[in-house]
Amino acid sequence: MTSTNLAAVQALDASVLTYVLGQGDHQHPLLITDFTVDILSRQGVTTTDGLFLLRGHALSDGTHQAWSVVLKIFDPPHLDQKADDLWAVDREYEAYRSGLLSHLSGPMRTPRTFAFTEHEGQRWLWMEHVEETAPRVWALEHYVRAARQLGEFNGTYLTGAALPEFPWLLRNMAEQWSTMFAPTGAWESPVVKRFYPPEVQADVMRLWAQREAFYAALRSLPQVFSHFDFHRRNLLVRGEDVVAVDWAWCGHGAVGGDLVNLIAGSCMLGEWDVAEVEVLEAAVFEAYVEGLRRAGWQGSSSLVRLGYTAWLALQYGLVGPTLTQVWTREERQARAAELFGGTSEELAVRWAALTTFSVGRSEEVSVLLRAVRGAGRHARQADPNPG
């Protein structure tokens, strides 16, 4: 696949790199002596032509120094696209430029930003190159660490930190996602028919009919600032820190919702075996709640479980059939294998199992809703002077 942006980056004048690196923590002026450009990742679902790693050497204070920097390129936004649309192309750029991601509450880390530049209408975001210290394939302990830090991060917005208020933040991620990939048109696909038996189809469509109640449940829960794409591929362990990248979907969401992609998203991508999803879920959910407690939040874990299960049902219980239909088409099979690591049959098996698991968790939602509402009524009855 030819990269049109790669040639533009390779043709950069060294003065641009001198400026960018000078915005970092170099104490002396730099003279760039050489550099190379590589595509950093080809696993972006929407583009493979926007993320680059630049490395080289520079003279600084009489010594030769190695340097590296990551460049992420954003195309101009569509004129008719709303700022809070799921696919708004410049949300991450705005999140960094506003300073929001440089001053996160809690232990969550992001790559440091060096500079913001423009090139022929594009916006170029220059960031720190974070090199992971953990193995490429994470053990359970790495997911647990990420969940705990995610809980601490989310929990700060339940204990005093103000939710950010920018017009480009997502506020209805689950609704946009589940509507965009609605299961209603997927059942005629031969692959979907083969791997999603009639009883699973019926369960998915039953959930689809109930989706408005799930949206309402999520809106009723405590809201936190969320990453919304917090899966293995967007996380880097560096020492004791977890560094989260790709904030293109960040916004407001129910407590517990940000946990969904760490579990189900990692399984969908093949980073964790879906056959062992319950092992991952149990360990990660416990760690997330522990993180919330570390942040000082003492609310009911039933609220967290409700946010997690309702969001899981919407994001992975409803969309599996459509994902299977789209990515097993003959013209997409090579790209699907590159993105998700499997043949069409293997992906269909994986995603059908994930759909079944996610729909199964939806059965908890009505029970949790009754428990949460009952607890709320009891609290109001016990308070002689309600606000």
C-alpha cells in the first residue's frame, strides 16, 4: 500500500525537525545531521497513512546525540461533520492542542507533545516516542495494572475533578457506535448465517429492541472523562506507568464504560484469547474498582457493573454480526488478516463468541437496574432532609 504522506515527511527540511525537537527537553541548540522515516503502524482501522516514526542524529553542544519523535497527521475536517461526531478527524489533535491531555487527573500518562505544525492543510502533531518495556504480548498482570490505573483516572472525576467541557468531546459514544453498526442488515450474509445460529440472532435482535433502555441507563450513571478505545494496542507499559495513545474518541461516559475495550476490544483484536475472556474480565473488573477506591470514590460497585455490562452489550453484543459481514468480504480479507490476525473463518468464530459473551452480560443489566433504583429509594427514605 503506497503512502502519500510518507514522501512528504521524507522531504522535510531539517529546519522543521530542528524546530520540533527544540520544543522538547533539549537544553542546547540542535543541528540535525541525518534522519529516517518509517511508518509506525499499519493497524489503524481508518487509515494506514498517518502515523510515522522519525529517528536520527543531531549535533548538540559539540556531541552527537540520537533522537526520535512520532508524527501523527490529521486531514482537514469535513465541512459537514459535527464536532462531536464519532469519526471527527481532529478530536485527538484538539485534545492535545487544548492542553487537556497534558494535564490529566490521576496516574494516566500520555505521550508528551513537542509541537503543532501545518502542512498543505493538514495538521501535524509531533509527540514523544514511547518505547514499551513490557513484552509485545501482555500477561494478565499487565491488563490488571492498566485497569487499576484506568480506575484511578476515571475515579478522579467522581471525587472533585471537573469534567472537561469542549464541544468536540464525545458524549454518546455507545449510541453512535451501536447505531452505526446496527445488526439489522447483517443476517443475509452467508458467513454470519453460518457462525451466528438462530438463537444468537434472536438474542441480538432482542437486545437491539431494548437498546434505548440501555442508553438511558448509561446516561443515568455517574459520568467520567473517558478514553473510549482503551485496548491493548493503544496502551504502552513504561516502567510502572501505563501510557495511553490514540485519544480520537475521548469524551464523557458512564463509570465502568471505559473498561469495555480493555476486555472485549482486546479480544476482538486478537490480543487476548476470547476463550479466556471471563478470566480477563474477573481480574480486570476487580482492579478497576480498586483503582476507583484509590481515587477516593466509595460509591456502589453495582453502578460500575451496570456501566460496564450495559456498555459491553451495546458495543460488542450488537455490532459483532455487522463486523463479521463487513470484514469477511473477499475484497477485505487481506486487510482484515493484517488488522485482526486471522482468516475470515477464524475472525467469524472469534467475533461470534465475543457477541455471545457480550449479549449474555446484558442479562445482568435489568437486575442491576432494579438493585440500583431500589438502593436509591432506600437512601431517599432514610434521609429526613433530602436536598
